[in-house]
Amino acid sequence: MLSNSNKRKRVPKEQIEHYDDINIASPTIQLSRHLDLGVSMLGFSRRSIVHVPIAPSEITHPSPVSYTWNTDTTAVSNGDPDDIFSFESIDPDYEHEPVNASIELTKRRRTTAMDNPLREWTTEIDLYVHELLRLEAPAGNPPFVCANEHSDTLEKLYRCIDCIDGRLLCSLCITTVHSVSPFHRIEEWKDASFAPTTLQHLGLQMQLGHAGDQCENPLPPTNLVVLHTNGIHSISVLYCDCTQSIPRHVQLLRTRLFPATTIYPQTAATFHLLKGFQLLSFMSKVSAFEFYQTLVRLTDNTGTVDLPDRYAAFLRMVHEWRHIKMLKRAARGHDLKGVKGTQSGECAVLCPACPYPGVNIPSNLTNVPAGKQWLYSLFLGIDANFRLKRLNVSSQEQDPGLNHGYAYFVEESAFKSYLNRFGTLVPDDISTCNNHDAIKSASIRGGKGIDASGVGKVECARHDMKRPVSVGDLQKGERYVNMDYFVFSSIRQNTPKNVVVSYDIICQWAKHLVSRAETYATANEYHSHSWTFLVPKFHLPAHCPECQVNFSFNFTRHVGRTDGEAPERGWAAINAISTSTKEMGPGSRRDTLDDHFSDYNWRKIVTLASTFCRKVEEAVTHRAEHTLAFEEFSAALPKNDINEWRGLVEAWEEDGKKVNPFAASVQKISESSVRLELAQEDEAQLKEKMTVALHDDVPPSRLIAQGLELEDHQRVLCIDTNALGPHATDLQRSKLIERGNQLFRKIEAWMKIQTLYMPQVAVIRARAEHAGSAELPSAIDVDLLLPSSLIHKAPCDAKFLDYEWRLRFAQAHGVLHEMRRSIVLRSQMYKSKDTLVRGQRMHTRSLALLAKVQGRINTAANKYRRVREILVTLAQHLSKVGWDSTLQPLADEDLRGITAEEEGLSEGRRTMSWIWRTDSGIESLELGAKQEVLRIEWCKARARAHRWQEECLLLEEEMRRVMAFFRYKQEQWLRLSTMMYKHTDAATARGLQAYAQRQAELQSRLLERCATMWKDLPSRLLAPPPST
């Protein structure tokens, strides 16, 4: 361990940007650069300091600030990014020349046992084994007596394996010691070994109803099976039967035992066990069956003891425990109306950062300037999950549930009545966009034996928290009638006027939402809000181009850097519980998921302070970066164009029905358009008699186009032939032969016409036949001798070279388009596979489909590379320039997706592969296309800068709302802590006051933590971005 005096002193990070800025007085000065060189094989320490001379490039940039560097050679670089001279900072001139550097060794740190604790432990294995064996017998020497000397050597002796001392005690002493620990496990010493026994067997009886004191008139001992964290116990209890008249189940509750029934309970679970299972199920998603079997094995792991089966009672107690804890946290015990007075969604754990009128935002926004009202918008995300299905077991009558719409799931009876009324009145739409999975699955049932095919939900899209009464079952896929109910149920929960909704099929779902709202008689609720409909960022590339510009978070104002993908993150955290909930009854399943959703929200709340710190740091950094980039881009463009584009984008932001400046209108390059253009030129030349038609049906341009088609047929036939395995059937082989024969006949006919226009090819083929074998080549091997292949073989008319150039140029763009579509398809298939595929059979099929798509991508990539090679040859002969800015060399790493998940970066920070930017090559476009490309890129740059600025403003507002929410909840609990509660007894009243005070202190701690961690953040967020 280095002492403080040996630690290297650092120059503060903000004082220097790069070591090239150091003011060097003399080129002979050397600086100590810390390098982590692996030179231990030379006898040196692995962490050494290398003195490297300053490179000449570092001397040519003097700085007005003079820095003094500590050259303490005992310092050790620990790889900290704040280290000024890390290994990555070494000058390239000296990176591979350590021989010329003077190496000064650091003092070798003494090796300690803690450097490799496992290796050190292996030398003690025998000791550990012996110590465990030592505990199998009593300590000391026989004869053994009671440690309290209350017995002679003939008395039976016992020890407790849950107590830490392990003393031997007689039956009287051990029962006395465990009068308040009745669930400890006891062993009896039987001369040669210990054998398990119980405190009940030794006569211990647990008195109830008197806080440990004896009752004057107890009932006879009753056997009670208790589930505790260390196993299943049978104990004798004495119920109180004196003048207090306390019911038996209440006596158990006051002893922190949760009874399985309220009438003559025979089973109970400790509060400690129920709380432990609840937290364990939240974190590990362990099932109740697995947990109960663990208790069984903790009690007896030999299978030789018959234990009472209390699994059904355990399930019931867990269900009731979840419900009671939810009501307690929601202060329902403090309300005079009790549980029956619970309002819809009242027990949900709310997102503190979301806007709630009258809680953390003004109840009336009329006094808020119009330009700032967007800061009070509510962001909602809609999605469905088909993993959370439920099998057709039990029924609503047998298992109605306990929550009744108190938390996240909608109230079941009202929901079923709604479905019975409107289920057949709302038809499923036919998609006018791409073929979305959500729309296709709208008519898919869950399968045989499935009662609920999944779960739909609406949640906070900014902070990834579940909304009150916004979750419900899906009976037949992702139908609009279900999702509409969840949305309108959610916006009834104290919602502001402005609502931003994201949904992966929102382009279809929102189209007729108004008419459906009128059908449901909820039109007033719809019209009382201002709606903005968008598609989550990951799902957007799967939509058609029109949707990609009209429903983009990146292009829409007043949404910040919201991505709309929060529902997907929430599903990832809950999916593991689906194996347990699918076999539950309907009510138990809903209540269990409600409890998990509450815990999910709570875990988000306790991390809000650190989460916002991270988000602020990111937002401030990228706001500066993209603001400067936008201003630099704007400075390089004509002001008249910028003013025009600004007017277009601002008009579209005000009214989405106006022209979208992000949409492209210039026709993209395609093979069909080029062929049409060439055909029109041929027709014009024939009319003007500038050329002679050598063939009635095939003009020159069509000849070259047909040649490219035949080339494609050859390529496909070659791929299919190579894919034919050694065990192919005769039918498969015969089909390939027939295809080859048909292609050969087409090539022969085409070559006859080619000879009319290009006579020189006949000479070349004759020479090749004379020099080669007499055997005819296969259709795959026929050389078509297109103009590009004649450049170095024979003279060729420049007209044919130009035809081929234009067709090849369009062909390359077409291949790029095919590649992009296949990559998007691959992305969607991977997402669907991760979300929906379960089981080996479906997994194998999905992998086979993915392999086919990947094969299409590879085929297109190989075709593009070959076409580009031909374009390079033609460009040299035709003196074409600038084309390679759009058709760049294709590397394997360029075949990546456009979305943030595939690149690891979001829209605001992404660096796209050039294949997604090829249509932006300005040099090869006409004037109108150039202007459009510049306009779109300027609008995108503006949008990035604006979204990051909006994100900063939203973060500052959300932080204010969080603190206002905690303050509001604190005041609520403080008010409850001062109430008298005269409707109950004094002890219960004190408990109500104490719990309210504890909750108020919790809200105070959360508020204080946020205030401390966010002390300097608002000033950074509200500071104006840097300007060039």
C-alpha cells in the first residue's frame, strides 16, 4: 500500500484539455509518462514509469498557461481516466520505441495474502473440514453435564443449532432460554451423536395474548404448525381465554404470526418469513412452490420424516400478506372508511416525476405562459406482453382477487362488462403501414387451454413506472378495444391536459381513436386533452417512410430525448415471473402482478436521485455538442435558405397537416426509373433518326438491361447449385438442370441480338471456343461479354458503356435498398425472437428464418461489391467523378442496423453506417435534390439541438416535481401522524401515529437526498448552451 506522500499529484481535469497544450520552455525537457508496461519477464515490476522525450509536435503549440508536472517516480498509474498521461496518451512517435526511453523502476509492492484469497484458502481446506466435524460433538471432555449445572450426568442434554454458543443444556434450561425463541432447532446428545428433536417435545408452550406473560385462564394447549425461515415447526400454543376476549387469529397477529385462517387456525407463518419470500420473489422471481420445498428440505433433507403439508395454506397467506401490506403502505388503515372506501388506483406507487395537478404542478395552467405549458405534459407508453399469459385454471368465481382495481390492474367486473358490450362493435383494422406484428396478433388467440393471451398496459414513458389502473388482460391478442380501455382508464387518474402517447402501432391505433371514443361514450375525455401520437424509436424503422417522419420522437418538438421504449424495459424486468403466474387463478395472478409492479416502481423511486444526476450530465454535454454542431452547419449555408427552412419546420410544428420538411420528395434512383429513362431516349433517337433499329423488339438500352438480368439469373442459379447438398434428391437435381437449360436458351437468344449491336463479341467468343475444349459451358459459366468486360479486350461504343454505367449505378442503389430492408427485417426478427419465442422447437425455427435473412444480406453485399468493381472500371473509362461519395466500399462492419440498440448509440449521438446515408451524397444529385438533402439534414441537425435543449428543460422541471411530490407526501403523513383516531383503541391509535411518523421521516429523507445530490444541477440545466 502506498502512503499518501507517494501518491502522484494530479492537475485538475478542468485545467487542461490535452497534453499538447503544455508550454515547453526547452525541447530537451522530459516528462514522466506513466505506462503500464508488461515487462515482468525482464525482472521489472509490471507497473513502471517510462521517461519519454517530448515529441516535436508538442513543442509547436505554446500555451499562455505554464503547467508544472510532478515527476514523482514512485507513483503508480491505476488506469484512472483522470490520469493525464495514461497509456492511450503516449505520442505515436515513441509508442513502439521503449528501448530509447530511460526506465526507472518503482518499488515493488509487497505481496499479501489478500492478493489471491482463494488460493490462500485452499491451504486451509483440511482445517475447515475438521472444524465442521468438530461441531458434530459437544465441546470439552465427557462426562457432559448441563452448562448451568442444573443436572447430573444422567440427565439428557440438548443444544440449539440456531444459537451461537452451542452449549449443552438440560431440558429445563433449554426450554427456559427459548421461551421467546420457539422456532429454534434443537438437537439431543445420545452418547455418540446428536439427533434432532423439538422444543415442543421438551414441553415448551407459547403463551399468546399477554405479550409473554402468563394468562390466568388459558385454553388447553393447541398444536400449531408454523412456517419460519429455518423450516416448518410444530409448537404448542396457549390461547388466552380471560376477560380480554381476543380472537385467536388476533392473538397470533399480535405475536407476529400470520394465521392461515380466521377460525380455529391450525397453521401460521411468521412475518419474517412472509416478508423474506416477498422480497425474494421480487429480486429472484422464485416461485412459491420452490420456496416451500426449500422450507421442507431445511426441516428434513433425508426424506425419512413425515412433515405436514401446508403448501396450500402458504399460498393463501402469501396472497393475503401482499394485499395487507399494500393497504398499509397506502394509508388505508388511517382512513375512517377503511378498505371499502379505497378509490380506484389509490394503492398504486406513483411516479414522483410525472405531473399531477394540485400535487406537483398547478391545478390550473391558465396562468402558465403558453410557451411553457408543454413542460407539464404527461408521457404515456402503450404496449402488450404475450409472455404473461394465464392458463385456463380456476375461475373468477373461485378466485376473484382482493385488489378490485386498487392498484394497477383495472377492476375486473367493470372491464368484463365493457368487453361484453363493445367487443364486437370495434373491428380490427387492416394495416395501411407495414405488416406489424401487433396488428397481426390482434386476431391470434392464446392457444388451447389459454384464458388470457397476455397483458396490456399503459405506463409512464419518461420514467418507466406503471400507471394506476392501466393494466389488464388480453383475451384475443392486442385488440384495440382492450388497449383503448386501458388508455382511458389511465387518463382518468389526475392527468394534465397535454398527453404524449407512444405505441408501436400508433399510426394505425390513433387513426380512428376519436370515433371509437364516441362509441365508448368517452369522447369528452378524449377532447379534454391535447394529444400527441408518436412511435417508439426502436420500432420506428419498421414503419413506412411516411410514418418515420410523421411519428418520430426525434423530429417532434417538446418531447426532449424521450424514446418511448419504457414499456419494453418494464416487461424485461417482469417476464421471469410469468412461469409462476400463468398457473395461478385469475385473482391471485392480478394481485401478484400488482405487488411486483409496486416493487418495480419503488425501486425506481429510491434511485431517482442518482438517475437524474446521470441524465443531467449526459444532457448538458450533448446539448453543448449538438448546439455547436447545428450553429456551425447553419453558418455554412445561405441565410435565405435557412430562413425558408426555419419557416417550413416551424409551420409544421404548429400544424402537423402542413408539409413535413423532414420528408423527401425527390425521386430516388431505381433500376426501373433508369430503364424507363433509357427507353425514352431510344425512342427519341429513333424518331429523330439519330440511330438505326437493328432489332424490332430490343433497342440497345434494353439489350444491356436484359444482359444484367441474365447475369442475376446466373448468380442465383450458382447460389442454388452450391446450396444443393450431397444427399439431394433426384427431383431437386432435375429442377436445377431444367432451370439451367431454360437459362441457357435465354442466353443464346440474347447473344444473337448482342451480335447485331456489338459484332466484336462474335470474334471474341470464336477465339475462346477455338482455344478451349469442345464441351459447351453451362449456363452459369457463359461469359455474357457486357460492355464493361470489353474495355480491355476490344473496342466498344461509348453509348453502350454509358448505358451499362447508368444501369449499374441504379443497380447498386437498388442492392443497397435491398440490404437496408433485410437489415431492418433482421432487427425486427431478433426482437420478436427475444420477446415471443419459447421452447426448443420455436427457437430452432426462428434461427432458421434468421439464417435465411442473413443469407439475403450476404448475397446482396456480395452483389454490391461486384457491381461497384464494375462501376470503378467504367468510371475510369468514362471519366465519371463524385459517384463514389454515395457508393462507397462496403465492409462487413457496415452491415449494421440504423437503430440505437444495434449501434449502441441513440439518435442524438449515433454515427450511422454509410449505407443509411448514401442518399445524402450531394455531389451526385441534381440541384433540386441537393437543396432537399441540405434542407433535411439542416432540419435534423436543428431537431437534435432542440431535443437536447428540451431535455435539459424537462429534467429541471421533473426534478422540481420530484421534490414537490416528496414534500406533498411528507405533509400528508405528518397530518396523519397528528390525528387522534378515536374510532379505535389506544394501542392501535399509537401504532397508526407511529407508522405515519415513520413514513413522513422516510419522505423527508428522500427529499433531503435529492436536494443534496441535485444542489448544483438546476443551474447547469438552465444555463444557455454555448454559442459559436
